[in-house]
Amino acid sequence: MSTPADPRLLSILDYTYALPAERIAPAPLPDRDASRLLVYRQGELADHRFRELPTLLPPDALLVFNNTKVVRARLYLHKPSGGQIELFCLEPVAPHRAIEPAMQQTAECTWRCLVGNGKRWKTGPVQVSFTTADGQPATLEAERAAAEEGSSLIRFRWQPAELPFAQVLAGAGRLPLPPYLGRQATDDDDERYQTVYAAHDGAVAAPTAGLHFTPAVLAELARRGIASAQLTLHVGAGTFQPVKAGRMAEHPMHAEPISATRAVLRQLLGHAPRPVIAVGTTSLRTLESLYWLGCQVVRGGSLSGQVQQWEPYQPGADVPTATALQALLDELERRGDDTVQASTQLLIAPGYRFRVVQGLITNFHQPESTLLLLVAALLGPDWRRVYDHALQHDYRFLSYGDSSLLLP
């Protein structure tokens, strides 16, 4: 199979493999860093444990982590008759569209949600009672404001009204495990489907490559002098959206909010030409999106705040990496902003040329997924060797599965 010059012509059917159901990890291992780690280094494969990672990285690497925090976005509310309605919060609509102020909103707000048992919910509010973290009783009420294709706008109100919505979800909601696990979240999932460095509420799915890190692994990385940085991409439910289009040009990539500080941009600029290794596909997409945001400033003198799906594949679209990152940093300083906040629809597929990232730590992804396309873009045809090796050597797959270190 040859890769078309234009990734929009790719067929997702060329990026598939047979994944037996028994290879999908249903739950995490007792110890995060006991998971296996398949290392791909310039074409060579080797089997390790994740706790060995500090000894396997280039000593001059910069590791970049996504510090998003998964919110308890799945809600079960009840009609006055007792019937149950399930809501899955996708994204805020009003009064804030940006995720972080939306999580701090008090009294009421509107979100776009998926609705379970929606046909049984004609009109009127549904409600649930819960207990806050400090033990006070509280109630959450939801009413359907408008129906949209595939989702609904839901208006939430709650008491006590001074509670931020983040605390409402923490008390009333449940963790939204990936649908392919086919089970409800447990108390163990509340801890294990969250990275140990999670800091900013807003994701509805975990950045799963980070689930393997422990305080001990992080301390050993620091002891060895391996640099690190943190940025944020709030993972949306679109990460599980299957590719159904015959050609990738017909697949709409979901948008996700990203943010990075000026300090991170300076760190990236000062680290070149040493390797930058992304912890997870979300960190990688954020890093590459920062480059394209910088290109917008270089080309047009302004920052649009969004990276479009096919932006990197336009003729003559790019500029030198340092030029783009410096332009983005200069623009933030000109505005007096410490943080770039934007959204990205960036689709990385074979044919993409990486500008910021030289390596990736990531789990093993679903067949025919945009995440698998990203791995194929990084490794070329060798992605099949990596996945064949993992299948033949009993690696565990998907969110709670094992990991890989990819250094092409």
C-alpha cells in the first residue's frame, strides 16, 4: 500500500487490524507502572516494563504532558414518575463556551449533551439529589432547551446556587468510561482513570498514555535530569468517534480546546534541536497545533484561535518551527496574555510532516481510528510491525492497556 500525497484521499480501511475482544484491557493493572512498554527505536523493537521508562528515554529529551482532568460527565436524573434519564455532558454552550470558566459557573448553565432514554423524556425537568464533597445536601435539575442532530441542549440549575458546576458534576455525576469497556465506573476507576498529575477540569476521556506514570517514575525522570512541561487539551467524546467515511476528506474531525503558557513556548524554543517527546496523542496534537497557530501569526499577523482539520496540508502552509513558535510567543506578549487558548481540529495522518515532536509515548489504539492514523504518520508502514508484535506478544490494548515508546 502506498500513501497518497494528499492525506484527504486516504481510506481508513487501509489502517485496520484484527483486535480480539479478549485483548482489550477491561481494567487497569494493580500498579500503574507495571504495565508493559513496547519500545520502537529507529526500526528496532524491544519489550520492557513502563517503570523502566526513565532509562529508555534520550537523556536530553523534553517530555510534554497533558494535565487535563476527567470530569464526572455522565449524569443519571429522574422524572417525577421515577423514570431514569441519562445525560452525557459534551461541551458548554452558555453562558461560557470555554471549558474552564464553564466549570466555575454557578447557579445555572447550558451544555450540549447526549441523552439516553430521550424518547421517554417529552417535557418538564428531571432531577437528582446528591451530597457535596463537604457533606451538604444538594440538588441538580435539568431541562431540555433544544434538540439538535445527535444531541440536545440541556439547561442545568442547581442548589446551593453558589456551587461551581465542577463541584456539581463531582457530586452528582459518574466518570465516563470508554464505551468499549461496556461497564459502569467503579470507585477504583475514580482514581485510576485519572493521571497522577491531572490539574484542570474539563476532559470527558482520559489522556490514557499518562495513566502509567507514578510519582516514583516522575521522581526518577527528574533525578535523571529529563526535562518536562505541561499543557492542556481537554479530551472530548469525539475521540471515540469512528471513521465511517470512505475517504478521510469526508470525515469531520472533532474540535477540542487547548492551552499552553508562555513559559512552555519558551521551553520549547530553548530545547531545540534536542528531542521533544509527547506523552500521548493529545499532547502531540497540542504541540503541533501550537506550531500552526504560530504560522497563522506569521502569515496574517493575527491569531484565529482555531487550527482547522486540513490546515497543514495546504501548499506552502508552513514556516520554520522556531519562527512559528517565536511569533506565537511574541503575539501573546504583545497582547499581555500569559496563555494561548484555542481549539484544534488538527488531523494528523500519513503525509503529515512533524514540526515540533520527535517521539511519542502512547497506548495501542482502535482499528480504523484517527489515533491509529497519527501513529502511522509518525512511523510510516512500520506501524503494522509494532501492532503485529504487540498482538503476538500478549500486550493489552486500549485505554487501560499497555504502552509504547515510539522513537522513529
